[in-house]
Amino acid sequence: MTAYRALLGAQARSQAAYRTSFVVDLVGNVGATVFDVVTVLVLFGVTRELGGFTLRETLVIVGLSSFAFATADLLVGNIERLPRYVRTGLFDAVLVRPLAALPQLLLMDLPLRKVSRVLFGLVVLVAAVASAGIDWTPGRAALVVVAPLAGVVFFGAVFVTTATVSFYWIDSGELANSVTYGGRDFTSYPVTVYGGWFRALFAYGMGFAFVSYHPALALLGRADPLGLPAWVGWAAPGVAVVAAAIAALAWRVGIRHYRSTGS
């Protein structure tokens, strides 16, 4: 842990060395999350319901999604640089060090400027659940804490799993982004606005419905318009564990497959 703390400390000092630039980056990085919320507000400027959900109900979904993705992007998102590391041979240097490869990659360029996104996502989530008129029970009080953390684990697993494609196909960055950032956009709205094979694939085939939609239903005490039982809203932690296991397996297999750049 001493080596990992040293890596993290070095990153923090280097990124905060130019304070004005760091503050500008902090403020500028809020924009991506702000736009997610503003987009929903604009939609409700022309309609009273979105997929059968009111503005307050939809903001709970947005809050869960925004906080989960922003936190995962802060902690794990820089794994998307893996294709460049593989292409340039930098990943070879990572592997020869007496430290686990994945933690090294995550700490090599931890984007601390994205902390502002996490804080804004948390503010949106707290404001949304406070104004949604939730009938609080001990179970829902636990879920409002566990569900966002499960979302963080789920999105982190998606980042890692999609990044491992670069062990087989170096130019896979756009494919990975379509799943990670596409998943963020998908989870920002009720899944009832989607239909057919698209909803089946992203919501349940890939599990994105368990990031924000089903936990929001459980918190709001609403029946699922799609007809799934109420207990599904409490399945987010289990889905996150499965996603993390898949990511760990994909990472191990990818590491074994890696054959260096030959440089």
C-alpha cells in the first residue's frame, strides 16, 4: 500500500501544482454532468411525463446515474487509456513492476479534476430523493446508500471489461466509449422510453436497468410499468457483484493473452 499511496500522492501534487489551472479544470468538468440534468429539465419543459414518470421521479433516476458514473469515471475511467499504453509499450513497464497492473494503471493518471462531477452528482441525488416524497423505511434508507455504490461498482466493471478489448484489438476505443458513455446516457432516463431489442439488450442483457431505473422504483415505491416483480429493485448490489466478477475474469484472461509490442 505504501507504493500505491506514493503514486496517488505524486498525482495529487502534480495536478495541483498549478492551482489556477486545476481550479479551472474542476469547474469545467462539472459541465458534462450538468448537461445531463439540464437535458432532462428541457424535456420536461414540453411534457409532463417521460415514459410514465414525472420530473421528480425522473430526477431520482438521473441522480443515481450521475453520481454512479461520475464516481466510477473518477476512480476507474482512466483505464480507457489502455489502448495507448499497449500501442506504445508502456504496459510492458507496468507489468515488470512488483505491483498489480490494474491498480497501477488506475493511479498513474487519476483525474482528480473530476471530483467536481462527483460532488455535483451527489448534490443532484440528495436533492432528488429529498423532493420525491419517498415514504422512508429502514430498507429504503439502506438502499439509497447501497444503490449508488452498486452503480459505481457496475460502471467501474464496465470500464474495465470494455478496456480489455484492447488486448485483442488496439483500435477499440470508440467501441468501448459506445458502451461506457452510451450506458451513462441510457441510465439517465426511465427504460420505458426505449423499446424492442434495444431496451432488452442494454437494460437487461448488459444490466444497465439495475443502475438507476429499478433502484429508483424501489425507492419511490412504484410498480414496474414493464411488469417485473418489486424485488428486482433491490437486486442492484447482486448485479454489481456479477459485473465485477466478469470484469475480473476478463482482465485476467486479457493479461494472459497480452504478448507485448515487440519493441
